[in-house]
Amino acid sequence: QLNAEDKRLFDQCSMSLCLLIRKELGQNAFLSIIKNNSEESIKRIGYKSFDDFDKTFKRYMVDLAKDIRSGKTPDSYLQIVEPGNN
């Protein structure tokens, strides 16, 4: 039901959220949240609530954007490639 621009923004934020979890919190935290997307899964990885986790996500997005602009992180870091297509 979203328009094309909102779908694109949703996809970009979703991808960034997955990167945050995997890169900063690890594979086990990533799998825990994917398998059980609940307040309890957020608490299990060390956050008090979704709001507490959201603060980390917003900080991560600002830091990531700065690193990409400064050349510390290549654009390819944000590219997702289907298995077998790399």
C-alpha cells in the first residue's frame, strides 16, 4: 500500500537495521531478533525496550552516514547481493 518512495525508504531502513544487528551485536543477536521479534528478544540482547534499541539504531545511522561520506566505509558495505551473484 506504500508508494514507491516510501517502499524504498522502508527497504533502506530495514537493511540498515539488519546491518546494525549483525555488525554491532553479532550473528546470534541477529537470529534471535529475526526468529522472535518481540520486546523479550530486545531485552535478551541487552536493551531495556524497543525505544532503548531505537536510540542505538539512530546513532548507528548517523555514524554510518558520516563514515560513508568521509570514505571510511565504502558504498559496497550497503550493497546486498543474492547468494551466488557475487
